[in-house]
Amino acid sequence: MDTPAVEKIMSTDLVTIGPDATAADAATLMLDTGVSSVLVVDSGRLTGLITATDFVSLVHENDPEDETTVDAFMTHEVVTIGPDDTVEELAEPTAHGYTHLPVTSEDGRLIGMVSTTDLTVFLSKAR
């Protein structure tokens, strides 16, 4: 199977939040939009990623009503991919348990997101 570039399957309707937003703001945003991850962006640049798993840890370790900022619990070392990477190249990060891979340009600008759902849809259509 000839695999397309990531930009052919990535989502571009992104849900983002600033690093100074509170955890409650991020939770509300995720619930309102029905997503399981939010990209943390500062001045157009990806600075982190928050997933539902991050919230489980936050609630376990803290009072969920506190004023903890997103920056305090987001994933800082975000694994990203480029728009020209192929779907085949997604195998390594997804094999390590990553379910959301932000797509960034060479200069670090956020341009999309590929989730395991996007990958599943692509593979089901390719068959």
C-alpha cells in the first residue's frame, strides 16, 4: 500500500488553549468540544499537550477545584511529526502509546493533529 503524507489525514480543526489557562478552563473546553486532547499554544507555537490521562493524574494528585495552571500538568516534551512524514512513519510513535501526534512545520508552528482515530479512518478506507 502506498502511504500518503501525514497532511492528507491530519485534522486541522484544532482545539487549543494558552499555557496560563486553568485546568478547569481546559476541562471545560474539552467537554464542550468533545475532544480528548487539547494543544497548548503560545504565540502560535506548540508548547504542550493535555490529554484526558493528564486530568486523571491531576485529580489524583490535587484538589480538582484548585487554580492549577495548564503549564503545571501538561506534557512538555511533545512528540511531533511533520506534514510530509508518511502514514507509515506514524507506526513508531503510536507503537509507544501515543494517541495524538501534533503536526508542526519546520519552524515549529502548529498546523494539524493526527490521532489514532484519524489513522483508523484512513486504514479502513484504504482497504
